[in-house]
Amino acid sequence: MAALEQGLDIARDSGALGLAERARRELKAAGVSPHRLRPQPSRDLTALQLRAAQLTAAGRDRHEVAESLSVSPARVDELLAAVYRTLGTDAKGLPETLNEDD
């Protein structure tokens, strides 16, 4: 079971979303709660990543986000790349993903 959970993490982190979904289905079939496997912004992101994600989802551009967080626009890009990788989404799906957080 641990190997499959690790495989899910690796698949999700590398952007292999189809493979990650297959691993989720297998874990669910084995009795592992899918809720536990779904990334949650409030649990899986750092405070700075979460704030950058929230501002971006609210329609702020990278310069506005950078100013709000007192970081460079390049740092915002790094933060958002980590957010998208962790949550398995992109800029378009970010607002919905943040709204699904329990």
C-alpha cells in the first residue's frame, strides 16, 4: 500500500495526472479514503504559496501578487509553479481547486 501511495505522490508531482488518477482508484478499491489523497491547499501549501494562489485566483497579475507579498515577480512564478504541481492544476483550474478545500 505504501508503494502505491508513494507512486501516487510521484505521479502527481511530475504532472502525470492520468497515472495519479489510476493510483487513486486502486487505493480507493483497497479501502484507502480518496479524501485523504486529494491535495488540500490549506494543508499541502505553505502560507506564502497559499496566499499567492489566492491572489492569483482573484485575478491579480504576477506584479500585483509580488507587490502584495513583498517578493519579486520571479518569486511569484516559483511559488505558483509549486502550487500547480502540488495541487495538480493550472492557472485556469486554480480558483475551483481553492474552492474545493475543506
